Amino acid sequence: MSNIRIGVYVCWCGTNIAKMVDVKQVAEAVGNMDDVVISKDYKYMCSDPGQELIIKDIKEHKLNRVVVSACSPRIHELTFRKALENAGLNAYLFQMANIREQVSWVHVNRKEATKKAIALVRGAINRVRWHEPLEKRRVDVNPATLIIGGGIAGMSAALEIARADKQVILLEKEKELGGQLRFVNRTFPDFIPTSDFIEPMKDDVLHHPRISVLTEANLNELHGYIGNFIGHIQTGAKELKVEFGNIIVASGLKPFNPAPMENYGYGKLPNVITSLELEKMLQTGEIRQTNRKLPEKVAIIHCVGSRSSQYHEFCSSTCCMTALKYSNQVLDMLPNSQVYQLYADMRAMGKGCEELYTATSRKNVMFLMYDQEDGLPYIRKAGPKEDCNLLIEVNEKLSGERIEVPADLVVLMVGMEAHEQAKKLGQTVGISLCGNEFYIEKHPKLDPVATTTDGVYVSGSCQSPKNISDSITQAKAAAARILATINYGSVEVEVTTAHVNEDICCGCQTCVRVCPYGAISYIADDRVSRVNEVLCKGCGTCTTSCPTGAISSRHFTEKQILSQIEGVMLELMEN
Amino acid sequence: MEFEPKIVAFLCNWCSYTGADLAGTSRMKYPANIKIIRIMCSGRIGPTFVLKAFREGADGVMICGCHPGDCHYHEGNYKCLRRYKLIQKYIQQMGIEQDRLRLSWISASEGKQFAELAQSMTEVIRELGPCDIKSVMETFA
Amino acid sequence: MITRVNPGLKKDLVEFGLQDWNDCFHCGNCTALCPLTRNDNLFPRKGIRLAQMGLSEKLATNVDPWLCYYCGECSDSCPRGAQPGELMMVLRRWLTATYDWTGLSRKFYTRKSWEFSAIGIIAAVIIAIFVFLLPPANDLASNPEAYLNDQGGVMINSMVTGIDSEHFMDYIHTGDLIMALIIAGFLISNILNMFLKVIINDKTVRIPFRSYFTEFWRLIFNFGTQARFSKCDNKSYWVGHLLLMTGYTILFTMIVAFLPKFQIEEITPWYNWQRILGYYATFGLMYFLIYTTIGRIRKSDQKMRFSHPSDWIFIVLLGLTTISGILVHIFRLTGLPAMTYYTYVIHLAILVPMILIEVPFSKWSHLAYRPFAIYFDHLKKAARKKAAKVQFAAA
């Protein structure tokens, strides 16, 4: 008779699970399995009373293994591990069965869903039986921070951290700081000159004793883990080796290039310019056609490269309001001109934006709607007798009419896209990209600042297109997270590492060759391989490669996974 | 009774398991025949797990990892790919159709692709019918 | 077919009373709740859009503004306060000017000075005719008894010097007929112009020849009953408008066709058909006048919140005509020949310019354009129906 005592808890998650899975039946079905002492269902396991229930049972029934069958472990595994610790049990004597994201939300047949839930819980019970207590390890945190990108996000984060008297290394790949805002004349919806805040900010960053700015610099390589990273930074011909504890990736964006879109004739037709080129004109204070004449009719085309199945499906989020900003700026500089806005949808979310739209709509601006699916606007050169340079043909959506818009100057509102180097940088620091090549945050709602790699945070438009205030918000949030870690002084690190049973190890060094982190070294004296557990991240590749079975991955041992497979199939055999 | 395929899916924690979770949060539907087992990296998957699943009565096995170049552990998925080819050969020699084992790349944002994959895998296995390797092995045992 | 947008139309429409321009962002609430709009003919939204984009040719072929009777529900429920109902009103003014080939309508709508001068000139001509050709009898004031009939009422055709009562009646009746011919000439030519713009210039439809006859009853029916107006949610507007319309039509017909029958020397008894009809018409006009005057001052009703100068000129002229007409009647009955003469002259000096200006060139032209718009709309509908049938058969 084993001394393993398992408690099983099946969560209703309100109706999220209970609607599709018969939770009572699940709890009953697994109640008579070997070693299962108690099996219960409860409305919300993650709630305080739910956790109390586990803690109470652990004490009362002397449980030494716990299985919670609820949502994805990605969401609440840590919550329940903490509950185990509160009850005096090692956090790793716990296993979750995901019966929400992978059962109740994806299946439609209650009977089948219940059957599958039972199988998954049985798998978890089988697995938890073989769990071993693992001791948590903490490592000291290097208080320096590496920030990649010297745009508004990077600089905001740098100042925030430096003001707490912590060292910052700010990498900028260009010659000067400022990022995309160097090319922007004023903000929306309040028309503040960007130089009013960008210049003082650059000054602060450059002169802050705690910030070392490296321009024309790139991160070549990155080693280490949260709290103890080592980066190889290329500046000019030199390569520096720098140590730091955390990283903020704020590598920014790149404007979409409209040249491949034939309908706009960008680069071929004179007087068809991008929003950035208009910004340049606004900066010099002169809006002129290529023949130096003042334009009388200015057309602004929205969504160039954005929200289209052909180019980028996402919305660049700032162009609508920027276009309204341009309308106002153009009308200020050329009061007798007529502005046309060819938009796909007017998106005016955010403080003061709807007001900007309403105010602009009362000016000399004609709003024309088009539908990307119904053909993009087509620009052609106007004949010599026309009173304009260009003619834009488009199917106007709200009237259903095919119309022609005369223009002297056409401004293409180009969207943001991910940087060319985003992918490479992501691979270097170990964070992944979403389908649109922006970096993926750890959780879209609950943790939009961190990434799946501990110690690496994202800020600004490298995560998704953002306006200035959102970029700063995210940058400061990342800075606060890092300061909290630095303040604590140490962080918990992965304990689910690999380790070598040196009695069995034959010294073939297969593991040394497969380890992506160089965490395994061959000890020639003992003729065995040994794992540096600080460097190991627990992927398990070495475990599978080991011909003798000397290496095992903690918390993902052969025994645990094979038992889980048995458990999952157990229910199926009863059919 | 109609044949209900039993399929075990090994999903890496960073991309594919998250992608499968996304299918759930997006309320996409796929057959209940797929039972998911979470591992940290597809590079952890070896012949033992696959054969164990068939041995325990699975009619199909799915392995999902990050897309090439996106592996959280840099290159675990490449190692998985190599092993997959070897395991394919091996199970064929054992008399298991190669379609019963499938390797697919599912990123964290590909909930839809995961649901579609689960659907198509179930259909393929339903077409193939039950895998008899378990009874064969029991006969010889 | 491609049409060029024209932001200049905006300035033009502002002169016709347009308020806010781009407030509408096309949510479509107005059109969703309009009881008159149809699936194949969506207003007011479509009209607003065409106006915003300045597609004047499309607007000229579009009769939608005439199909709206301005109950005001659309404006009430507009989330942006864009006043779609008022825009339809503005478009009706603009269309009236567009149909008018003389260009006078545009001048009257957009320049108050033109309208006032025109009224003044016509009034002066009428007064001059009376002063020089039909002056009052010398003893009209000193010897009123001579101008009274047996019942003690004023003999209305015998108040002038130099000509007898029969000739006086001839003068006035001929004048009436000339006036009727002038307005008919302008109206008919303008309606032909409307036909040209709405039917001939719209290349998207081909009207089946038969339909011109089969749909003709709608013209008469809608003119007589205003049946379309009764489909608006607020029925009281329709009742009020019907009273005004019938009253006006009765008076106009009596004046033009039957003047010698009722402008006679003796006073007919109160139950005589002419007097009953006259009283009914007067009641209709007065009801409408009081209702709209109060409404436009108080701005209580959506449809009366915005008043263009042409609206007030119309009310003032109609009011003065009605009141002077009532006074003529009272002075006749009470036996005051001098007062009768002067108020009679004033009555004509207001009535004639009102009819000559309002009916062909201004607000009152809708009496013709509305029923014709409904007729044309049904012609187009018939054409579309036939085209669909042909297509179906071909398929």
C-alpha cells in the first residue's frame, strides 16, 4: 500500500465548464482510482474559498498530491501551487487538467466532453503520483537593464529606471535617439509640437549619469537568464560584452512602403506622397506641389497597406487621427484649400479623438468612404485642361456611386509594420512573433508587458501599432516591473531542469551537443556529463537524446509522462 | 457502434499548447477525440512517448511544436523533426500506417489552425479505422 | 458612370438655408425610422450623401426630397443632430430653383432684395391700375347709401368711377385669367424641365410607354388627397395641410373660374354654396396660418425649428391676403363702401404678387412638384420592375 494520498478538485468555472461537462460525474468517476482520497467539485476553484478548500483538505486528509481540473495551467497553475505551499506542501506535488480551454470551450457534445474530461483528469492523477518535491531556487538580480530601442518608449522606460538610480544601457541602431517621432511634427488630437517633449527627453537621456546610450549599436548575442543576462553588443567595429538583469525590447516600427500598390502610383506619379513626406513639409512650414505651386485640393487616403487581406490585416490605429490632424494643419496653412478624406472606417477612439473628428467634420473637409473589398482608390494623372493634377477614382461606399475626386496633392496614410529586424532580434532575445510579426506579449489581457521569456519585456510599437501615450504607458509599466524585481534583489528561477544520473552516464556527450544553452559540460575526470542548472531551461531535448537514459527532466520525467499517457487512455479502454 | 478514434496529441508548452488554448478562448470547435498532453518542448518527444501511446490503444498520435525558427528553446523543434522522420520509419516497419502519426507546427496565435488540424486528423484516423497494434502486441506478449 | 465630387455645392446649399454640413456620419437611423422610405428608394440618407459629395446632377434626377413631408422624426432621432429633415427641405428649395429655367426662383430664394422688389413692383402695378384706371367714385365716402343694395351690403362692382359694374367685373376677371395663364405658363414649363431632369436625363431607367397612362391616376389622386402625407406617423400634420390645400384650391378655382358668379352685387344668404365654401376655405387658411406662425415662433416642432426667409414671406403674404379678404367681406356686409374699396385694392395688391411669385418660383410650387414627383417616382419604379422582369425572363 503506497503512502500517496491524492486530492482531486473539479472546477465548474461558473457555467464555463459546468455547462458542457458534467463535473459531478467527473469527480465521481475518478474518486475510486488508486490513491485518490477525496474527489470534489466546486464552483470556482481559483476563488479564495476554493483555495481554502484545498488547504483545509490537505491538512485534514493528509493529502500529499493535488490535482485540479479546471482552466489552462497557463492561467492558474501558479495560483494553486501557491495554495499548496500555504498548506505546507511542496508546490510541485500538483497537476492541472485543462478541461476548459481544451474541453468545455471546444466541444459541443456534453457526453463526449465529460468523457474526455474524465480521461484528462485520470491522466493528471496518474502523473501526479510520480511527482517529486522540487526545491525552488532564487538567483540574484543584476540591477542593470538593457533597453533595445531609443524611441519614445525606450527613452521613457530608461528615464523611469534611471530615476530610481539604477543603471540602464540604451541601445539605438540609428545615429540619434528619438525613433519615429523625429519625423513627426505635431501630435494628435492636441497639436503639441513633438519637439517640445522629444528634445528635452533626449537631452535628459543623454545626460543622465545612470544611462549609457549606445548609438548605431545592435545586440548580436544574448546568453543567460532572468537576473543574469550577458549581451554581446556591436557598436561600430567593437563588440562589447555587457551584463544586465532585465531587458526591455522597444525596437519600434517601420512605415509601410506603398510603392508595390499599383493603384496609387506612388513613386511614379508626381504629387502622390506618403504621410511621412507630408510631415516633412509641415516641419518646413510649406506644403507645395512638385512644381512649387501651392495645392488647392488635398486628398488624404486612409488605410494604405492596413486592414487589407493583401498587405496587412491589422489596423495601424493611429493613421485615422493623424489624417484628421493633417486636415487641420493643411487648412491652417492653406485656408482656401479643399481637403478630401478617403477613409475606410473612421476610428476615433481615445481621449479627445471623437471631438477632433467632430471639429474637423465642420471644416472644409469632404469625407468619402471606400471599402477595401470593393476596390481600392485608383489615382491617375489629370488631363491638361483639368483644374487639378490628379484624379482619384473610387467606389464611394455610402452613396454607392462611382466617383472621381480632383486633387493637387494626394497623401497616402501609410500604416505601421514590424521592423525588418524584428524577427532576428526576437530570436536573439528569445521572444516570439505573432502572425503580423509584432512581438507576442505574455498574456493579451493580464500581462501585456511581459513576454514568455522571463526578464524580457516589450514596449511600444514593436508589440502592436501604438500611439505616443500608449507607448509611454507600456514603457513605464515595464520599467515598474523591472524596478520591482531589482528592489526584491532576487528572482525565482526554473527548477524543472535536467540532471544527470552519473552512475548510468556513459560519457558519450550527445547531450552536450544537443543542448542549445551550453548548459551541459563533459567532466573529463569523471567521464560523465554534468548539467549547469542555472543555465538549463528545462526543454528536455537532452533527456530524449540520452541513449542510456541517464538524464531526466525534472517535472517532465519519463515515468510521469508515460503514466499520464496510460491514464488518458485508461478511460478510452472502457468503451 | 461507430468507431471513435482515440488520438493523443503532444503539444509544446510555448507555441502549440498556447495555440490550443487560443482555440478554446476563441470558442472554436473540434472533435473530442483529441487528448492533449503538455510537454515543455517538442524536442522532448522521443519514440518512447509515441510508441507508448500506440501501445495504450491510441489510433493516432499528433505532435505539435513551434514553427521553424520560433522555438522557445531555439532549435528543439528541429530535433523533433529529425526524430519524427525516424519514428515514422519505425512505426511503418511495425505495421502502423504512417498517417497515424503527424507532426505539425502550430504557433501561439494559430488557434484556428489547431482546431482545423484536430478536425482533419480525426477524419483521417476515422477513415483508417482502429489501430490494431495493441492487440497484435498483446498476442505476442 | 463616374461623377466628379463638387464641394462647391455646399456653398450653394447654404444659401438655400443649409445648416450643418458634415454632421451626418451615415448611421442610417433617419432612414430606418422614416415611414415613407422604401427599400428601393432610401431617403433621407441617400440624399444627404449626394449633397455632401456635391453630386448635383444626381441630386437633380432625384425626386426624394418631394417624397418627404417633413414630419421631423428623422431630425428628432439623429444622434449627431444633423437635421436630415431640414436638409430635405433645403433640397426642395434647391430643386425648385433647379427646375426653374428663368433663374428667378434662385434669385428669390437666395436674395431677399430680389423677392421684396418683385413683390413691391407687382403690388405697385396693381395699385397703379386702380389709381389710374379704376379710381373710387367721388361720393363713395360722403354718400355711402348710394352704393348699398337692398340688404344693406356694399355693391362691390359699382364702387369705381367711369365704368359700370359689368365692365368692372370683366376687368377683374380678365386680370385673374391673365394671372392664371402666367403662372400656368411658368409652372408647366418648369414641370417639363423637371421631367427632362428627372426622367429623360436619368439614363439608368427606360420608362415603358404604357406606364405614363397607367400611373397617371397617382398624380390626380395624390394632388387631391395628399394620401402620402397621411402615412407619416403624426396625422395632425396631414389634416392641417389638407385643410390648407383644399381651402386654397377652392378659393383659387372660384377666383379664376367663377368670379362673376360670386363677386356679385347682392349679398347671398349665408347658406349659399359659395359662402359656405368661402368660409370653409377661410377656416382652413386661418387654422394653418395660426398653427404655423405659433410653431415657427416657438420653434416647438421639429419641422418648424428652422425658418428660411422664404418661409416667413410665404406666411406673411398668405396671412395678409386672408385677413384683407376677411376684412373686405366684413366691410361689405356692414355697408362701408369706402373701406370695402380700399381693402379690396390692398387685398389684390397682396394676393397677386403672392400668387405670381410663390406659385411658380417659390414655396408654393410644391403643389405641382410633389404630385409630379410621386408620378415620376412610380414611372421609374414601373421601369425598374419591367427591367427586372426582362432580366428574369432572359435568365
